[in-house]
Amino acid sequence: MATLVGTESVLAIIVHLLFIILTWWALTAIKWESIMKKGHIAQIRLFMVLLTITISSAVSSFFLDYLQYAKNITYLFK
């Protein structure tokens, strides 16, 4: 049982980091300087970090929940 919990924890960390990287990569494609005020590089970077954390947290939680639901569906047939 403890091994299963440890494995799920490692999987969750990997999934969270993967979606953080993917979200950051996607957000860097946007020209933030044309949307935000010129010369506010620090604020734009902070906004990107916070937006990355917010989006990646929601997406990775959805993915991990879906994975857990798929694992639990086997109990329906037992």
C-alpha cells in the first residue's frame, strides 16, 4: 500500500512539472509587450509565472483526477 502511495506521489509531481513546462512554453508564444504596458518586464514575467501556475495546476489536476477515475472504474465490475 505504501509503495502505491509513493508511486502515485511521484507520478503527480512529474505530471505537475510537465504541465508547468508545457504551459510556460505555450505562454511564451504570446507577445505580452503588445498587450501590457511597455517597459514593465518584471510585472509581465511575474504575471506569466502566476498564470503558468494557475493554468498548469488546473490542467494537471484534471488529468490526475481523470487518471484516478479510470483506475477506480474497475471497482464497478468487481
